[in-house]
Amino acid sequence: MVDVLLGLQWGDEGKGKIVDVLAPQYQVVARFQGGPNAGHTLEFDGYKHVLHQIPSGIFRADIKNIIGNGVVLDPIVFRKEIDGLGKYNLDLSRNLFISKKASIILPTHRLLDAAYEQAKGEAKIGSTLRGIGPAYQDKVARQGLRVGDILSPNFQAKYRKLTEAHKTILEHHQFDYQSTLPQAEEEFFAAVEFMKQFRLVESEYEINRALDTQQKVLAEGAQGSLLDIDFGSYPFVTSSNTMTAGACTGLGIAPRQIGEVFGIFKAYCTRVGSGPFPTELSDETGERMRQEGREFGATTGRPRRCGWLDLPALKYAIMINGVTQLIMMKVDVLNIFDTIRICTHYELPDGTLTEQLPYDLCDTAVKPVYKEFKGWKTGLADFHTYEEVPAELAAYIDFLEEALGLPISFISTGPDREAIIHREAVV
């Protein structure tokens, strides 16, 4: 079976840590969508490491890690990631596989990303400018390049044909590319040659062969469900399907193969970039939350917008993903608050209450309706079982389980891989 692990909010939920925690129970960990705009942070043995495209099971030597066909891969970032892993003495040539069908991010994709964002002015999306959107755009337009193409003797010609089309668009936007593109291309082609030493495979066959031999696969998502291209807060979304269905198309597996769906959420909410955020705290409370949670982008370093937990949004994400178990992250960030709030409903402009996300959430000024909880006001580092946690935290968790109708199987009490409470066997 394939178990899926994904975020239920706007990304940055802590997926990397949980993949690392769960990985020993699996033989394969596979990324099924997204690109180098994702930053999965892992902390262990006093080290902190951020992965962008490589699956988070890479630190476990006996696990096969697959970059699936649904990923858009930047060779330059990939090479830097590999170099960053050098100090861990990992045998990456043995346990890292890259789908030949994964799309490639070109240097001109990054330039197009910046040009499109610049043209939007104040209506900009808040892109990470990593070239993700333009790469997916070319994929859908059936003109993109894929990892398998780098093995073709015609790769240079294919590259030149596509980048000439990109240059025409950049010139239309009066965007300067000539000052930076030559150096970026030099780095790109060197990174492409570097990639050839790795195992470039038909990953859909690799994964299905693993399933045929009763191996367990963990599908790792990037970003979060509320950034899904179809079901997120459009147009302030990413360019791929971040939900469970994306694991099927991003890895080449049948829906009947899906087993558990682990939904990860923070005990509060954060968002990077533009877009609606009903429970956002643009005050001292929000700033305290940001500083306590070190809420700055793992990829960009941008400060994240912070706010209280949003149940209508969380219930929506649970519904569209078919979540079977919940994992709550960064509970320790709320240690400092006397009072903790949860949004249970939205009040619409006409005064009615709803638990549904409006289609036009970007244009509808919903007012969050809150329920208050007493804070636990204590550190959680010394608690390793659920029976030990403060009564106030237990009340917070009990309320969420009843409201969401699902068990919270893991509670993360700090950034380290050991700072987690397992409430029950999850597989």
C-alpha cells in the first residue's frame, strides 16, 4: 500500500520532520509534486537540514527515495542539495532515484517567474520566484523538457528552441535577461551533466514493482492542501495538485493502492505570500507567534504570516484528502500564551454563519468566530507520553478530535525528531 503524507494548511506544516520520523516503517519514500519552492526542514543530532526537492527519507540508508514524475526539478538546486548532503556520508547513488518524466526547470523559467510577478504589480501572487509556475505552464502546454531528455543527443536543440520562445516573452515584458542568463546557463548545463551520474528511471515501474513485492511506500507532498491549483485559495495557489489525488498522478499509482492518509497541521496557522487568511494576526500576538515559532521561510527566509487555527479550512482539507489520521505540529509554540483561540465558523457579510470555505474567499470579507481555551503555560520538552501533558493541552486536543472526527496520532513538541508524542500505533 501507499500511505500519503501531506499538509492541510498553506504549507510549512512540518512535513519533513514527520516523513523522517515515519520513514523507518517504509521501504520507499517518494515526492509526488512541487519543486524547489518547498523547504522541508529536519533537525536531529544537533543538526538542521533543509531539503527542497530530495525526499525526506534520504537520511535513512536502507530506504529508496524517489523524485516522482509530478515534480518540477531544478538541476542547479539539485546539485546544491547533493553537495549539502556530502557531510552525512550518504550513498546517494544507491538510494536516490529520479523519474525521467519529471519536468525540468530552466534558467529562463526563473526569469519568466520574475517577469510575470513584476507585471502583476500590487496584485502579485507572492511567488518564490523559483520558476515553478512557468515550468508547469510549459508542461501543460506540451512543450516542456523532462529529465529523460538530458540523455537525448538532441537535448541542446530542444533547450534552445524552448528558451528562444521564453526570450520572446521576456522581451515583450521588457524584462532584462541578457545580464544574468549566460552565467545561469553555464551553471545549468554543468548541473545537468552532474545529474547524469544518478539513477534516472521510469519511476512508475519502480514504485509499482515495490508494491507488487509488498513493500510499503510513503508518498510525500509539498506545500499544503489550501495551495492546491484546483481546490486552494485560487489564484493565490501553487501550480500543482497538492492533495491526495496528486499522489496518484504524480507517481503513477492507482487510487486503490492508497492506504493511510496522514494530514499534518500546525496548532495555529501560517501563510507565506499573498492571499486570503481569515484568522491572520497583524498585531503583537501574531509577531510573538512568528518569533516563538521561528516562522521564516525555509526556502526564501521570508517572514510567515501567523494566525489562530482555522477549523473551516482544516475540515475542508480533511474532506478533499480523505484524511485518516491527523498529526499536529508545533504545539510548543503556543506555550507562551495565556489564552488560545480556535476559529470554529466564519461570519459572512450578511451575518450568517458557515463552516464552509466560500468559493470567492479572496473577495469575501469573512469574520472568524472564535472559541477560547486556557493556555497551558509550560514547556513540553519533558513530556513523552500523552498521559503526561498538561490538562489544558489535553482539553485543546480533545476538542479538536471531536470537532474534526479523527484521531490525532502524533503531537510534535519541538523541532528535533525525538520531540514528539506518539499516541498510538499508526500503521
